[in-house]
Amino acid sequence: MYRNRSGYSLFDVAMPAIIGAGVVTTFALAQGQDPVIAFAITAISAMFAVICHRFDLI
């Protein structure tokens, strides 16, 4: 039940989420999506990853 996550920081969790969402954002921008919406999706997915990590959901 308890896993020692002392090696993981918020940066370690947020960066892969931002990079992954950034790839999708780049594709969406190339297809003509509004940049504000595309970057909002990136930010929301990064926050979701950090929240899931914080509450040990992943």
C-alpha cells in the first residue's frame, strides 16, 4: 500500500506530462486549433498528473 516516493519530485512528474501533452498541442496547433485552448489543455493535463501523483492514484 505504501510506496516510498522520496525519489520523485513534482518536476519529475510534471515534465513527462507536459512533454507528452506538448506533442499533442503541437499537432493541434498545426491543424489550426486556437493556441490558447491548446496550451490550456497542456496545463490541465500537467496539473492532473501532479494531482494523481500527490494522492497516489498512479
